[in-house]
Amino acid sequence: DSGVTQTPKHLITATGQRVTLRCSPRSGDLSVYWYQQSLDQGLQFLIQYYNGEERAKGNILERFSAQQFPDLHSELNLSSLELGDSALYFCASSVATSGGYSSYNEQFFGPGTRLTVL
Amino acid sequence: EDKVVQSPLSLVVHEGDTVTLNCSYEVTNFRSLLWYKQEKKAPTFLFMLTSSGIEKKSGRLSSILDKKELFSILNITATQTGDSAVYLCAVKNNAGNMLTFGGGTRLMVKP
């Protein structure tokens, strides 16, 4: 158990809908990262937040957004869902010194949310 | 754009065998390389490598980095069925904390 929690574990929804995935980082970790894992694309970085502020963006679609709250939990919002959005969505956290910029701290992954869009 | 390539894509061995998994990378301003093991769900952290030639070891697993040739290997000795998993290699550059992952090596260890 990494100490990172994610809810829900599974989510089944229809095309065009909007969902929210939730993540609580390990105690003391200020940085949260979201990754998408699909069969054809592998594990891909979406976005990073550090202490409530966006720090880095990867291949995140405009239909997706995220935020980190004062208690450091984070939510990933996916809207106008398409079949191709079906994937495992992971949250990871790290201590992330240096203001959330590059550091030597490893990232610890949560159990993931499996999203199925029908 | 950073790139990570892992080989082989998959591997089937028998218990007791030794395996070597490969990871090559192209990174602008390399900072570190990380290995993760992914079984059913979340990737679990194995090693982080930052310096060439220094072996990291944990039980039957070990890893080493070659920053000149831009690759890393992960060795597993005396494999067990519990080692069956996808092994992921990822790199981090100096621009940020995001990880760029390779496609993984799927290892199956048969009894």
C-alpha cells in the first residue's frame, strides 16, 4: 500500500458524460500527478499540481481539467467523454522539494480508477 | 521530446532463471531513471538511478545505469512466480517532475 488513495475504483459511464476522479496523496506529499494508462498508449503523464498550483502539463486534452484543494487532495475532471477515454487513471504523489520542480524524489502511485466509457 | 524504449516486450522464463530487462532512453537534461513493477494495478517503486555505474540492489533485484550509452538494465536472479509482472522504466528530466514511461516488459515466470 503506497499511501495514495483514489476513488472510485471503477467507473462506467456513457459517451458525452462528465466524471470526477478523486485522489488523496500520501501524508506530507505536496505534489500530485495524474497519469492515464491505456492499452495502446501506455502510461502517459497528464498534469501535476504542487501545493494547490499547477506545475506541469503533459498530453492532457482540453476536455480534461484538474485541481488541487487546500487539504492537498486532487480531482481530475473528464468531460464530453469519448470511447477512447476508457483507461486506467492513476494518481501519484511525491514530496517534491524545490517548489514542485525537478527533484530526486520518487513518485508513489495510487491503485487507480478504471474508467469505462460505453 | 523524451523517449524511453524497453526490451524485450515480453519474456517467459521458469522459476530459478535469471532475467535481464533493458531500458534505453533519449532525454534532454537527464535527471534520473526509475524502475517500477506493475502487477494488477498500481506501479510500485523499485529503484531510482541517477549516477552511472553504481548498482542499486534489493534482494534478488538489481539495476545499473549507463549515462554514456543512455541505458539501464534491471536484473532479477532466481526468479519466482511472484516476479511475474510488467516492469516499467521511466525517466525524469531537469525541466520538471513528470515521468516519461517506456512501454514496459511483461515478465511471466512459470513454476
